[in-house]
Amino acid sequence: MEFLKTQKREYAIDNFIRNLSKVRGSENVSLKESFGRIIAENIIAQIDVPSYSRSTVDGYACISGLT
């Protein structure tokens, strides 16, 4: 299993701001083409997951393979 490498906070913020300046609008692209891009708007689930009011974990993650 490969884990993400962490960066110092200052470097991450500088990197984010530097790349944010490259944003010039939005466009619709396929999921396959979306890697490395910044999402233009929030995605809101149409159903609650999990459907009950408590969860034993802080969040959910998924791994997706693109062919």
C-alpha cells in the first residue's frame, strides 16, 4: 500500500496559491481527464451515507482505478 507523503504547511499553502493563479475559468471534463484539476463547485450527495446519524469513523475514502 502506498501512503501519501506529507508536506510542511507553509510549502503546501505556497504551492496551493501558486497553482490557484493558473485557474482561468471552468469546463466540463470526463472523470478520466479530471486528475490533477481543481473542482469548480461543491458536490453534494443526494442521499446521506451512512443513513443513520452516527458513524464510527471521521470520514470516507475511495480508491478508483481509471482504465
